[in-house]
Amino acid sequence: MAELRRLQEIESLTNRMSKLLQSLNQQIALLQLGTSSVADVTANWIQIVRAVSLAANSMMVYNEEDFKNGLPTTERLVRCALNDIGAIVSNLSEEQDGGKSENSEET
């Protein structure tokens, strides 16, 4: 009888430990989800800072003539998906290289 009682206690403790481990697993999964969301937001901040910097810097190139006809506006910024930036940059590079080679042939 004493042995049966001890086995029942062990079973009870094992079940309790199993429930606690399942709860811990759920909490870790929730923490992991929150961490990945924070990482996504943090990764986007550099893009936001660059966009604000570009807009601020574009206002610095105006002179007094530009203000005679009203307030000049900042350059328009185009938002591109991060995976498209590589293709856009390579297209711009090709256009610039093509323009340079055409100009060098004319001279």
C-alpha cells in the first residue's frame, strides 16, 4: 500500500510538472513572437531615419530664388520593398553607366 501511494504521488507530481512545462513552452513561444516583432520594427527604423534624412537634406539645397515663388517642397520620396532595392540600384547603375558611355562616344 505504501508503495502504491508513493507511485500515485510520483504520478501526480509528474502530471503537475508536465502542465508547468507546457505552460512554460507557451510563454516561451509568446516571448519568441514578441522578440521577432521587435526585431522587425528595429530593422525598419534605419529605413525611416534614412527617409527623414533625405527629406531634410533636400531642403538644404534651395536658394533665395526658390522662395520667391512660394515655399519649395521637399523632393518626393519613393517607398520600395526591401527585396526590390537590389534590382533598383542595379538598374540605376546600368542607366548611369550607359549614359557615361554614350557621352564619352560623342566627345
